[in-house]
Amino acid sequence: MADPCDLTDAVARQRLAQDGPNEVTVSRPRSVLRLAREVASEPMFLLLAACGSIYLALGDAQEALMLLGFVFIVMGLSFVQQRRSERSLEALRDLSSPQALVRRGGAMRRIAARELVVGDMVLLSEGDRVPADMSLLDASNLAIDESLLTGESVPVTKRALASEEAMAADAWTAFSGTLVTQGTARGRVTATGARSALGRIGASLAGIAAQATPIQRETRGVVKGVAIGGLALAAALAAAYGALRGDWLQGLLAGLTLAMGIIPEELPMVLALFLGLGAWRLVREKVLARSIPAVELLGATTVLCVDKTGTLTANRMSVRQLRSGDARYDALETKGAALQEELHPLLEYAVLASHRRTFDPMESAIAEAAGQWLAGTEHLHSDWTLIDDYPLSPELLAMSRVWRSPDQRAFLIAAKGAPEAIVDLCHMDAGRAGRIAEQVLEMATDGLRVLGVACGTFDADVLPGLQHDFDFRFLGLVGLEDPVRADVPQAIAECRAAGIRVVMMTGDHPATAIAVARQAGLSAEAPVMTGVEMASLADEALAARLAATTIFCRVQPDQKLRLVRAFRAQGDVVAMTGDGVNDAPALKAADIGVAMGARGTEVAREAAALVLLNDDFASLVTAIRHGRRVFANLRKAIVFVVAVHVPIVGLSILPVVFGWPLLLMPVHILFLQLIIDPACSVVFEAEPLEESAMKVPPRRPDQRLFDSAVLVRGLWQGGVLLGMLLVTYAGARWMASLEAGRDDMARTLTFVVLVLSNLGLIQSNRSWERTAWHGNTASNRQFGWIAAGAVAVLCAVLTVPAVGRLFSFVMPSPLLLAAGLGMAVLSMLWFECIKWGLRRKVRGNASPGGAVHLPANSCSSRR
């Protein structure tokens, strides 16, 4: 039944429209006008404007207008590609918005925090980020970290507004942006967005700029260096042309043409599109990349540190066994038989030791079992009043809840937790503790998660400060099972083939951890390491044990942090999964922190670089596969950029050196840009993962995009293509020596071979494993469209006289065209020979993303 104080959806929509979204804008997305301005101010378009001015000075208005027309086409392509990337990032910002658990119209639902309005009823629990300013109506053991607002690191205790104590407003107000470190609460929203406490100081965040990724910094450095060198070379070329031929305007035009051909201005756009669309593709696989650098680092992951519950297992707990003394109940064996009377108190107090409104899968399973097996008995106590609770702590893995029964004066205490912690609370003798440990081991060997349960009473009016001060009586053991996800064994096998270690870190009993590890396909032969054992090891001794240990059990959150640092100290790239508040330091310390989206706390999601929206381990393996794909395809794009610029630079410089007519003009460079830019960004970004990408070790984390292996491959391809183009030019001049306009004809044929060879260069570099004519053309429609468009425009340039004159082209004879087509095919064969030779030379070496077999990608020097 709906609470009359709850908001309806209609009222919420009205208030949202009136007050605006509940968000503080810390960075403004690039608008359409800003994108257009940035595109228009790129060096390439400034150079084109200069070329148009020179053509006007030369009296060639037709050439100048044609240049301007091409400028708008290329600018349009750049704008569309950058807008596509920006939309992907905007969608990511929407997805990464914090979530809030609200009650509207009597129903609980989880919505984006930006949709909260004044009057909404919000439920808070440990690990949540407070989504808006709110008055607390109920609070249980609530403590909130307000350091974001006050700078004080000590959490502040909060109480409900209805408390009888006289309090300042701050004591019953939870402020937007603060963090719940303990307890639960229910509150009503009083201020959102800019009107909240966080919003009032949010203006100071607006100027904070996003940090560049390592690859972005490397790319900017390369582009800047090449641009400086290219402009210097262009100036020298212009001066040489003017001095040798006395035509300074034509010399300036030749220099500008060289500058246009040599500056790799497409690289920043390629990188932005690759990373932005790479992150968006991950979202389609239910993985949210909150940090773009995580996308580029995923391919280097060497160790996955994963939790058991909810990551390897389905996180759908159910009570399988109950044991108390000699009494035993197994849900699988009894097949629906009634629960023995002597086990009723065990399940009764297991329920009392749990939260009534819970999202914990174990507590939900206990409540479900009680509803089934204790229905109609006196062991379910909806009329009991909760007085206080003692939460789980690193020092004691047990929790207690204090209740008052309507017909008893004394407090009744229910406790549950790790069996050894409950045994400790009950102050048992060694003999009985040993018998319970044997039962725990037997249950854990079956893969069950085992909890101990105890009860007690307390007559005094003032509760003690510690659970140990109660007089507990041991009731028995609850065994819960959580089946391994069906796709986990295959995913772990894929990790093993990819050279990635999967390490389990869990708080479970060793026997339980081993049983689950075997089901999941992890190695369970080596000895496990417990948290107690780890605490006794020095850092050097722990490092020596890491290589042989796959299962770490009974570990505390601070020990997870220590393990992450130990693996990183060895040179490993660590990805770690976590979901709790205490996991946040380890998530932050890992190279790639991975939070659970469904069951994880808000602080864990904020500390992580990736969020698994469906809490699925297989999604994490998919993310690694995408990381390798992004890095491998970036390298393919860079090889193409290097290779395609070599002949452009050569054909711009050599005619000046040898006194030939100019071979390339600005309009030719623009035509090539229509091929180069889309190929680099669209075609290579859409290329699927190579077949062997997950069958080789990870790349080194310090591997550069622009390393010697990439440059050598690109220079080999581009250098030989330049040689073939010079042979084509010389042959065309010789074959057309008696015809008029032989220079224009030779230029035409050379350009035709250059365009067709560039298309062959794209096709050859799409895969460094397969031949260009045996593979995946159908899987990349973008290449088909670009190739068809380039050939169609080239045919129009050759067959339409008015357009051909703008390019200074003359239609070659059929014999010359056939010879040019043969040279393009020969260049394609050469590209394939280079691919085959490099692949054979480094066969067996590792590669980035798993398929780029280059020497620099070997991981043998990782440590």
C-alpha cells in the first residue's frame, strides 16, 4: 500500500521540470558550435585557406573555389566523426551518474540521482553516496563522512529528525555528496542540484579540466614534433623552389602542399574516436568505463584479482544445510520434508541476526528459508522491536542485533558471522570448538558458505559497548550455496590461454574457496593462503609465495590492498573486482579497479575505473578482449598513417629536387584526405578482434604506440610504395613521350596508382594475421563504402573533363591505365610480402591485443 507521503510519478516529473536535474555540472560537454570552431581552427584547414589565397593571387579563381568546396567536405567529415565520439562520451556520462534507491507511490525503485526531486523518499545504506540534501526520518547506527564539505576526516554520527534529543539541524541532515560509512537511514529530499550544499560550492569545480591519457600525451608529442619538422621542411622546400626557378608564389604553394601532406593532423581525432567509441562498445557489453585510460590499459592486464561471491558465482544464495549438534537438515536430500523442531531456534535467530530490509544475498536467502520452513510457527517475530545492532568489523567477523519482545523485559540478542568468530563470542572450550570446526570443514568441502549463529539475553538497561560482553549460547551452523556461473569456467580458460592469471580473494572458509575454485576451473592444487597466514608474512616472503598461490581466503579488505600492491610491485598489471566500502582502497590501488554495478556500493563504483553493470565475470573478460582490440587497431591505424604519408612527402619533395613538374597539389592532398581520415578512424576502429588475440600473453604496460616496430612496418610499406610510384611516373613519361601533355598524363597515372594503392594499404593492414584476400571484408562495411566512394570519385575526375582540368589531369590511354592497375596490384602483393615476412620473423612472439606479431610486443622483459 502506498504511503500518502510518497511522491507520485506525475508529481516527480512536474518538480523535475520546475527545478531541473539534480546535478552539479563540473565540466561542460562540447557544443555543436564549439566542435565546429575547433574543426575550423585545425592546422589542415588553415593551410588550405592559405593555398586558396595563393591561387587567387595567381589569378586561378576556379582552383581556389574548388579548394574551398573540398575544404567544406573534409571539414564536414571531421565534424561528423568528432560529434559521434562526443555523443558516445555524453552517453557514458549519463550512464555513470550515481544511483539512488527511492520510494515512489509505495514502490521501491533505483533511479539515476539526477532525477531526484524535493520530497522524494530515499533509502541509504553503508557505502552509498548521499544523492541530495535530505532530512533523516529514520537512522540506525548511522555515520557519515562529510570530509568533502568540511575537511574533517572523522565520520559524523547522525540521528533521525524525530529524536527526542535537542539537536542542531546538521545532526539530522544528510548532505549531498557525503558518504555513508556505517548504518542505514531513510530520509526525505530537501534540496537538489545547485541548491544543495554541494551545489553551492560546485561553481569552483567548473574550471577543472580532464587529464590527458598517456596515449593522448604521446600522440600530441608526436604530432607536435612532426608538425614542427614538417613546417621547417616545407619552408625550406618553398625557398629552394623559389631560388631555383624564380617563381616564389609557386614555391610557396609547393611548400604548403608539403606541409599539408606531412602533418599527421588526423592522429588526435583518430585517438579520440577510438577511445570514445571503445568505451561505448564496452557499455553494450554491460561494462561501464568510468575512466577512459582504463580502456587503453585493459589489454596489458596480467592478473585478475576476483572475489568469489557474485563474481565467480551467481550471487543467488539459498540455504542448503542447517546443523545443530547431531541434528542436520539438507534441502537437497530431504526434498521438501519438514524442518526438525530442534533446528527451529537456529533458523529463528539467524533471521533475527539479519536486517529486515536487506539487499545482502545471504540474509535474503535466510529470510526466504524462514518464510518457507517456519511458516505458521511461533519462531517468526514481526512484532519484536529492534533496539540496537553491532555491525561486522575487521576485528570481529560477526554481527549482533538487540531486540525487545513484547512479553519480556530482558533484551534478546541474535548473532551470526564466521563460525570461528561466533565460537569466540560463545567462549567455548577447545573440545567443543574442535567438533564445530570439523562440521564447518565438512560443509565447506561441499562448497557451502558457512555461518555460525548464537543467541543471548541481557537484563541491564544500558547495553555494553562490545559484543563480547554478552553471554552467548551457540545454536548451530547455516550452510548456504551459491552456484558458479555457467560461463565462468569458459571465461577462466580464456584468461589462461591469454596469459592472464586469475586469483581468488575471498573471506570464505578455505574448503569453500577450494570447492568453488575447482568448479570454476581455477587451480586448486597449490596450498591456499589465509588472512592469518598472510599477516604473519613479511613483504618479501609474501612476494615469494605469490607465484604459487591462486586462492587467498579469510582475507580482510586491508589484506586485499596489500595483495594488489604486492602483485604490482612484481611488474604485473592488476585488475581487481570489489563491491564494498572497504574494497575502495584496493580498487583505487589496482591498475584497473572493477566495481560491481548491481550489488556494489556507490563508493566502490566511484573508486573503480570499470563498473560491471551485470556483476558478471565473463563481462570482465570481454572488457579485456576489447582493450586488446582497441590497442591493436590503434597500431594498425598508425602503421597506415605512417605508410600513407611517406609517398605523399616524397612526391612533394622529389620534383623540386630533380626539376620535375609538381606532382601533387593541394587539391590532390584534399582528395587523399577523403580516404585517409575515414580509414584511420572509422575503418580501423570497427575492425573486429583478431582470432589469436586471446591466445598470446598481454602486451607490456609501458609499450608505446609509436614504437620502432610500428615505424618500421609503416616505413617499409610507404617507402616501397614511393618507389613504385616513381617507377610509374617515369614509365608513364616514357610511354607518353610523343604525346602532348605527357607531364599531366604521368601525374594522372601516378595519382591513380597512389589512390588505389592506398585502398590496398587499408585492406592489407586491417589484419596482420590473414592475407588481404582471405578474411573479413564483409565484417567491416565501412571499408566497402569508403573504397566504393573513392573509386567513384576517381572515375568522375578522370572522365569529366571540367573536373579533370581542376586536378591538372589528362585521361591516360587504356594501356597506361592497365599498367597503372598492374602497379596497384603489385603494391598490394608487396604489402602482403612485408606482412608475411614480419610474421614469419617473429612467429611465437607476444603481441599487443594478441594479434600484432611485432618484436616490440614481447612480454619476456615484463619483470
